[in-house]
Amino acid sequence: MNLSNNTVLLTGGASGIGLALAVRFLQAGSEVIICGRRADKLAEAQQRHPSLHTYVCDVANAAERMELVRWATTKFPRLNVLVNNAGIQNRVQLADDATDWETRRQEIVINVEAPIHLATLLIPHLREQPLAAIINVTSGLSFAPAAFVPIYSATKAALHSFTLSLRHQLAPTGISVLEIVPPAVDTDLGGPGLHTFGVPVDAFADSVMARLAAGEQEVGYGTSEKSRLASRAELDEQFRLMNNRS
Ligand SMILES: NC(=O)c1ccc[n+]([C@@H]2O[C@H](COP(=O)([O-])OP(=O)(O)OC[C@H]3O[C@@H](n4cnc5c(N)ncnc54)[C@H](OP(=O)(O)O)[C@@H]3O)[C@@H](O)[C@H]2O)c1
């Protein structure tokens, strides 16, 4: 894809991977709108990168998703790229989980329902734009789950599956459907300090953006690149090693 001259709506862009992607789109000469729940984090990002546009939105809420799309397409009629990046990750032991379902459900709503809904809301607008694209941020865990984040891993497998079907269905419309498949990246995902073992976010973002610019449709990095290309036997072995069971 061409990284310049786009108008990009990127969910969860005030921190981590989303902010790193947003900054690279800006640097390439695109207009970028980021959204998230925390107004202070959005303001902080905007202070560091004054040309960013920001919008407070909880993508867990269907009405807020509809209002986000209405606002963004009205204010930025040239909007041609959606990046579904917002996500949360919860460590859950299902054998001993007393959490109420409404709380539990949020991971599914934010990681799967929201990106599917945002894509469907924006397709009519995107099909009128030149060089339109939908970019979904999945995970290496889409391919081999980490058992300590069982719901998260399932949501990312679902989003990967949806991305394949969406790419197939939208091929005649000219809307590209792309997938970024991160490995563990050093961000605050799941809470501060839980991903310090991950790869540096800037190195990851530089690599995936260069490969998207070169025309690739599904892009991993390090271990997630191996996962997305692995055989079933290799994925089973990864699962065994990652989850420390013989
Ligand atoms: N870091 C990793 O190891 C890793 C690996 C594979 C995939 N990923 C994926 O990469 C994406 C970005 O994660 P990250 O690692 O950059 O973590 P992060 O720094 O925690 O970023 C997640 C972003 O999503 C936003 N967000 C979460 N829930 C939201 C909601 N309901 N509405 C709007 N925005 C929401 C957060 O902002 P607010 O809290 O202010 O809303 C935050 O800016 C996620 O989809 C994640 O699953 C990350």
C-alpha cells in the first residue's frame, strides 16, 4: 500500500503499536485520526505530534462506534484507511474464574465485535475512495494460542479468520484488506510491565510498515512471522513449548 496521501482512522492510537503506526503514517505524509478511551493519553500523543487528530471513543460501545464513523466521515470525507488496532488482553484461569460475564465479555467485544462492526460501517464509504484499505491488527497468538490468555487468543484467531474472508469478499470493490500480525511487543498491553520481554515497538513498526509499503498483505515479525507461515505440526510444537506442557 502507499503510506502517503491517505486519511487514516486508527483505533487505540494513543499508545503502543497504534501510536507507532500512527506516527509512521504521519511521517509518510498521511492525515491520521486516532481514538481511544483515555482523553489524557490522546492529548499527550497530540502534544508530541501536533498534526494528529484525536477523538475520545470507547469501541466497546456500538453506539459510540456508529458516532465515530459518522463524525470521521463527515469531518474527513477523504478517509480511506481504517486501522483496527484497539485491543485488550486479560490473563484468565477459567477453572477458577469468578469474574462476571459482562466484564469477561469486553475482551470479545473490543477485540472482535468492534473491528468487524467498524469495517462493515465503513465499507460503503471506503468503496467510494481511491486506494482504500482496512488493516486489522491480529497476533501471533491467532495461529498458536497462549493458554494463559485463552479468550484473547480466541479473539485474535477470529479476527485473522475474518480478515481472510473480508479480503476475499472485498476484492472486487478495490478495498485492500491487510493484516499486521505482531509477536510479543514491549507495550503496556494487559497492564504495565507485562510485555517488557517483547520486541521494541519502533523496530517492529518500522519493519511492518516497510513491508506493507512493499505490497505485502499479511505481515508478521520475528516469532509471529514464523507462526503465520508454520505447518500444523510446527504450531502444535509451539503451543507445547509456549504452554510448558509435554
Ligand atoms: N503488545 C503485544 O505484545 C501485542 C502482540 C500481538 C498483538 N497485539 C495487538 O496490538 C494492538 C495494540 O496493542 P498494544 O500492544 O499497542 O497495547 P496498548 O499500548 O495497551 O494499546 C492498546 C490501545 O487500545 C486502546 N483501547 C483499548 N480498549 C479500547 C476501547 N474499548 N476503545 C477504544 N480504544 C481502546 C487503548 O487506549 P485506551 O485504554 O485509552 O482506550 C490503547 O491505546 C492490540 O490489538 C493488541 O492485541 C499486541
